[in-house]
Amino acid sequence: MDVKITPYLMLDGQAEDAIAFYRDMFGAEVVGLEYLRDWPGEMGINVTPENENRVMHAHLKIGQSELMLADYLPGQTPKSGSSINLMIDVKDVAAAEKLFAALQKGGQVVMPLQETGFSPATGQVIDRFGVEWQIVTDVSE
């Protein structure tokens, strides 16, 4: 199975500050930066003037490493243990479905596996050990 696992930090409105800090401290390259306003209507999120500037997704390259980060989505409540999760990047929907099904056994679904404008299958789940995972499927070219 072709799988890549990347650390993904979840912050509560401080993602932009963290991006600037890591860029300065590590010389990180900001590969991508998107805000809620860039993806209105995705995943059932109501984008408002109060939350439109929250970071929906950021991708940093730090040396040979990659780091993803975002602000919590509206309605998500920060809780101990969920400020970092692991992102699984797979190449096809079948692999995403298989991994999601395995991780949710004895765990808890945070966001059901679903199609979005940026992925044919993305979801979030806490496994039976309390580890939070995001699954994203690459968009076929």
C-alpha cells in the first residue's frame, strides 16, 4: 500500500502565528496556505466574517520534513490529545475506505469519510488508542 504519514497540528485560531514562527525559526517553506474563505460550503462548514480568516490547511516544508497545520473548524472543540494528529495520504479511494474502516473499529468518527472539492475521500477518526487520524485521498490527474 502506498501510504505517507505526516504530523498535522490543530490550533485554535493561532495557525497563522505558528506558520510565521516556524518559517522564521526553521526557515520553513510555506508550500500551501488556505483559509476557510477559500473553501466555502466544504464539509458543511458555515463560513462567516468571524471565522473566514481561520486557516483551513497549511503545508510547510522544513528541511527534509513536512508539517501540516490548521485551525480547528467551526464547531470543533479543542480537547486534550487532539492538538496533533497524523495525516494519512493515500492514492485511491479504496485504500482510504479500508484504512478508515480499520481505524474506526473501537474508535470514534470525527468527520465521516466523504468527497470534497480537494479530495475524492477525506475523513477524520480517533482510533481505539486515542490517536487522531486524518485520511486524504489524492485527486487523480
